[in-house]
Amino acid sequence: MKSEIVEAFGYLVREKNIDKTVLSQILQEIFLTMIRKKYGTADNFDIFVNMDKGEIEIYQYKTIVEQVEDPVTQIPIEIARKTEPDLELGDEFMEIVDPLTFGRRLIISAKQNLNQKIKEIEKEAIYNEYKNRVGEIVSGDIRQINRDEIFLNVDKTEVVLQKSEQIPSERYRRGDHLRAVIKDVVKTARGPEIIVSRSSPLFLIRLFELEVPEIYEGIIEIKRIAREAGERTKIAVYSNDKRIDAVGACVGMKGMRIQAIVKELNNEKIDIINWSSEPEIFITRALSPAKPLRIALDEEGRKVIAVLDDDQISLAIGKGGQNRRLASKLTEYEIQTVREDEYDEMMRHEREEEMSIFDVEELTDKLKNTLIKGGFETVQDILEADIKELTALSGVGEKTAQKIKDAVETLVSRSE
């Protein structure tokens, strides 16, 4: 039994890099449990484990007495003197206990306990190792493909690529070699679950760090990233060195750097733009390849209207709204794309809605108060009303109603 246990622990020390002291303590605990089961106590026992030599020794300490009342803690003097003739009553006597005397049932139980402890140590070691490696790219071979997840072997450890972490356009086969980023490590009843991802923006960031030394060294920063895995990504970069072009460094000579990343991502399109602290500039760049005529910004509401020529609208929106959606995510602004004539019409309506009925100088105060009481508070309210609605007001005939309409329309035309 001793050799089996020491051999098992030796394997853990060599292969799993588990601390010898920790293993030694666990082995002592297992034997103490066996001692308690057999003797009812372990108070007068000592266990010494030498992992280097493969030795396990159990010592039982007894008090020398004339007549034994408790064989677990006492030994008769005549028996003790057979080993050491000079011993006296009341002295302490040490016996070496052979583990085989514990009996087959206890030994089997100890082995099972040991196996369970070994598994727990292995699980804890794997958890600690990979918890410290979150954010790191790993590579492995596909071992098993299920409907909702793929299992890979990475350095003799199983990791899982969940469906939500896969690139939708990719097709996987057993035996394929894949790279992914460690996204999370979760403790479960079965042990640590190491979750890796190919769809996470973090995977793309790590790929850029591998391909672009300036990013790894911190000369170029990835400020923002918006990704729809397998389809398209927008990434905003910034150079801390004015002599280095951030976009050019990411693309590389003849596009070699970006091509390597695109190939890894199954031909995912990647738009690289220069980051700017100026929202108007940043949003304009984010809508690339479209070129807005101007940007109307609402910083407080985090909204923006991008005004474009007719031939630029479809470019700004993109297939299925993807370009605008990614630009919004990248800039953290809700982007609305409109044609120039639509924008002009929107602004006209906005001005009309902002104009109060008191802005119409041609009308008397009495008439203005009548209109307000009737619910016509703005110029826009008057423009949308017909003559019949106005004549329903007290003291307003057809001529007066027409006069009101004409005065409002004159004011609007002047404001344009």
C-alpha cells in the first residue's frame, strides 16, 4: 500500500507540478482517518511522510503501566522491557505500526479517499493554472463536437468552445487544430470548466498583439472595438508616437499583418480607423466607407444625425444595417443616417415646433391667448390645423382664421 500511494503522489509531483508539502499533509490526514476508525482516537499517534524517499511511518505512543486498562494508550511493563530493558513505570514507549494491520476494508477505504483527494488536487491545480491565464491565446485539437459545444485538448487539458463563442460562419471537424482565447474558468460539480472563445473581441485584440509588435509594446493602443464575429469588425487605434501611423502599422507592409488576422478569422472583414477624442471626427471615421456631409451631435443624449449624399446612404447603413450598427457600438452614440433634403425638412419642422404662437407679431395678444386656450401653442400647431378647426374657437371667424394661417406661413418663410 505504501508503495502504491507514494508512486501515485510521485506522479502528481512530476506531472501536475503539485507541491510536495501539500501532498504529504493530505497523506497524513488519510492515515489519521484510518487510525481514528480503528482505535477511536489519533491523539497518541504520529505520522511521518518522506516523499523523496517514499517512506511512510506511523508511531504509536503508550504509557508503561503495571496493568493495562486501555490498550490503545497503555502497554504492560513486561512487554515494553522486551524491547528496552531499562524502561520504568510511567515512561513513554513508542511502537511502530505496520499499515497492513489496519485490515483490508480500511486499506481499500484509504485508497478510495486517496484517489478522491488526488482528483480534487488535480482539479484545483487546473483551475488555478487557467484562472491565471484568462485572456491568453491557446491552441488545441478538436476532440469532440456536440450540438452546443466543442471540446478541445489543450496541453492534455480539456477546454470547451461553446456555441455562443464560436464564429458562426466556421465549420469545425474532429481533429482540426484551433486557436482561441481563454475567456473564463468556472468551478462546477464536475471540476473546472475552461471556456475559450473565437468570437470574443478579446480574441481579436490578442491576435493584433501577436501580429503588430507596436500594439504589444504599447506604442499603439486599441481604443475601441466593435465586432460581429465572422462578418465584420471595426477597430479604433491610436498611436502614442506621432512618427508612427497607427492604421498603417496594423495593416503592415503590403497588408501582411492584417491578412494574417483575417485568415485566422475565416475572412472576417476588418475596418481599422484612427481614434479621435472629438466625437464628430470619430463618428465620421467610424461610418467609413461612407463619407458624411456633416454630423449633428447631441452629446447629452448620446445621439447623432449623420447627413449624407444619396449615393452614400446605403454605404453608411451597410448590409442589414451592419455598418451603422457597428459604428454606433464603436462610438457609443446612437447614429441616425439621413439624406440632406430629409435633414433640411427635419430641421424646418424642429424650428416650427420650437416657435411659439407669441413669435407671430401680426397677431394681437387677445387672439394669441384665444389660440393658446384652444390648444394651439406653437407655429407647428397652426400649420397642421385647418380653417374649420380654427373657426371652432370663440370669436374666430373664417377671415380671422385665414389671417392667422397667413401670418404663421409668412413667419415660417422668413425664418427659412
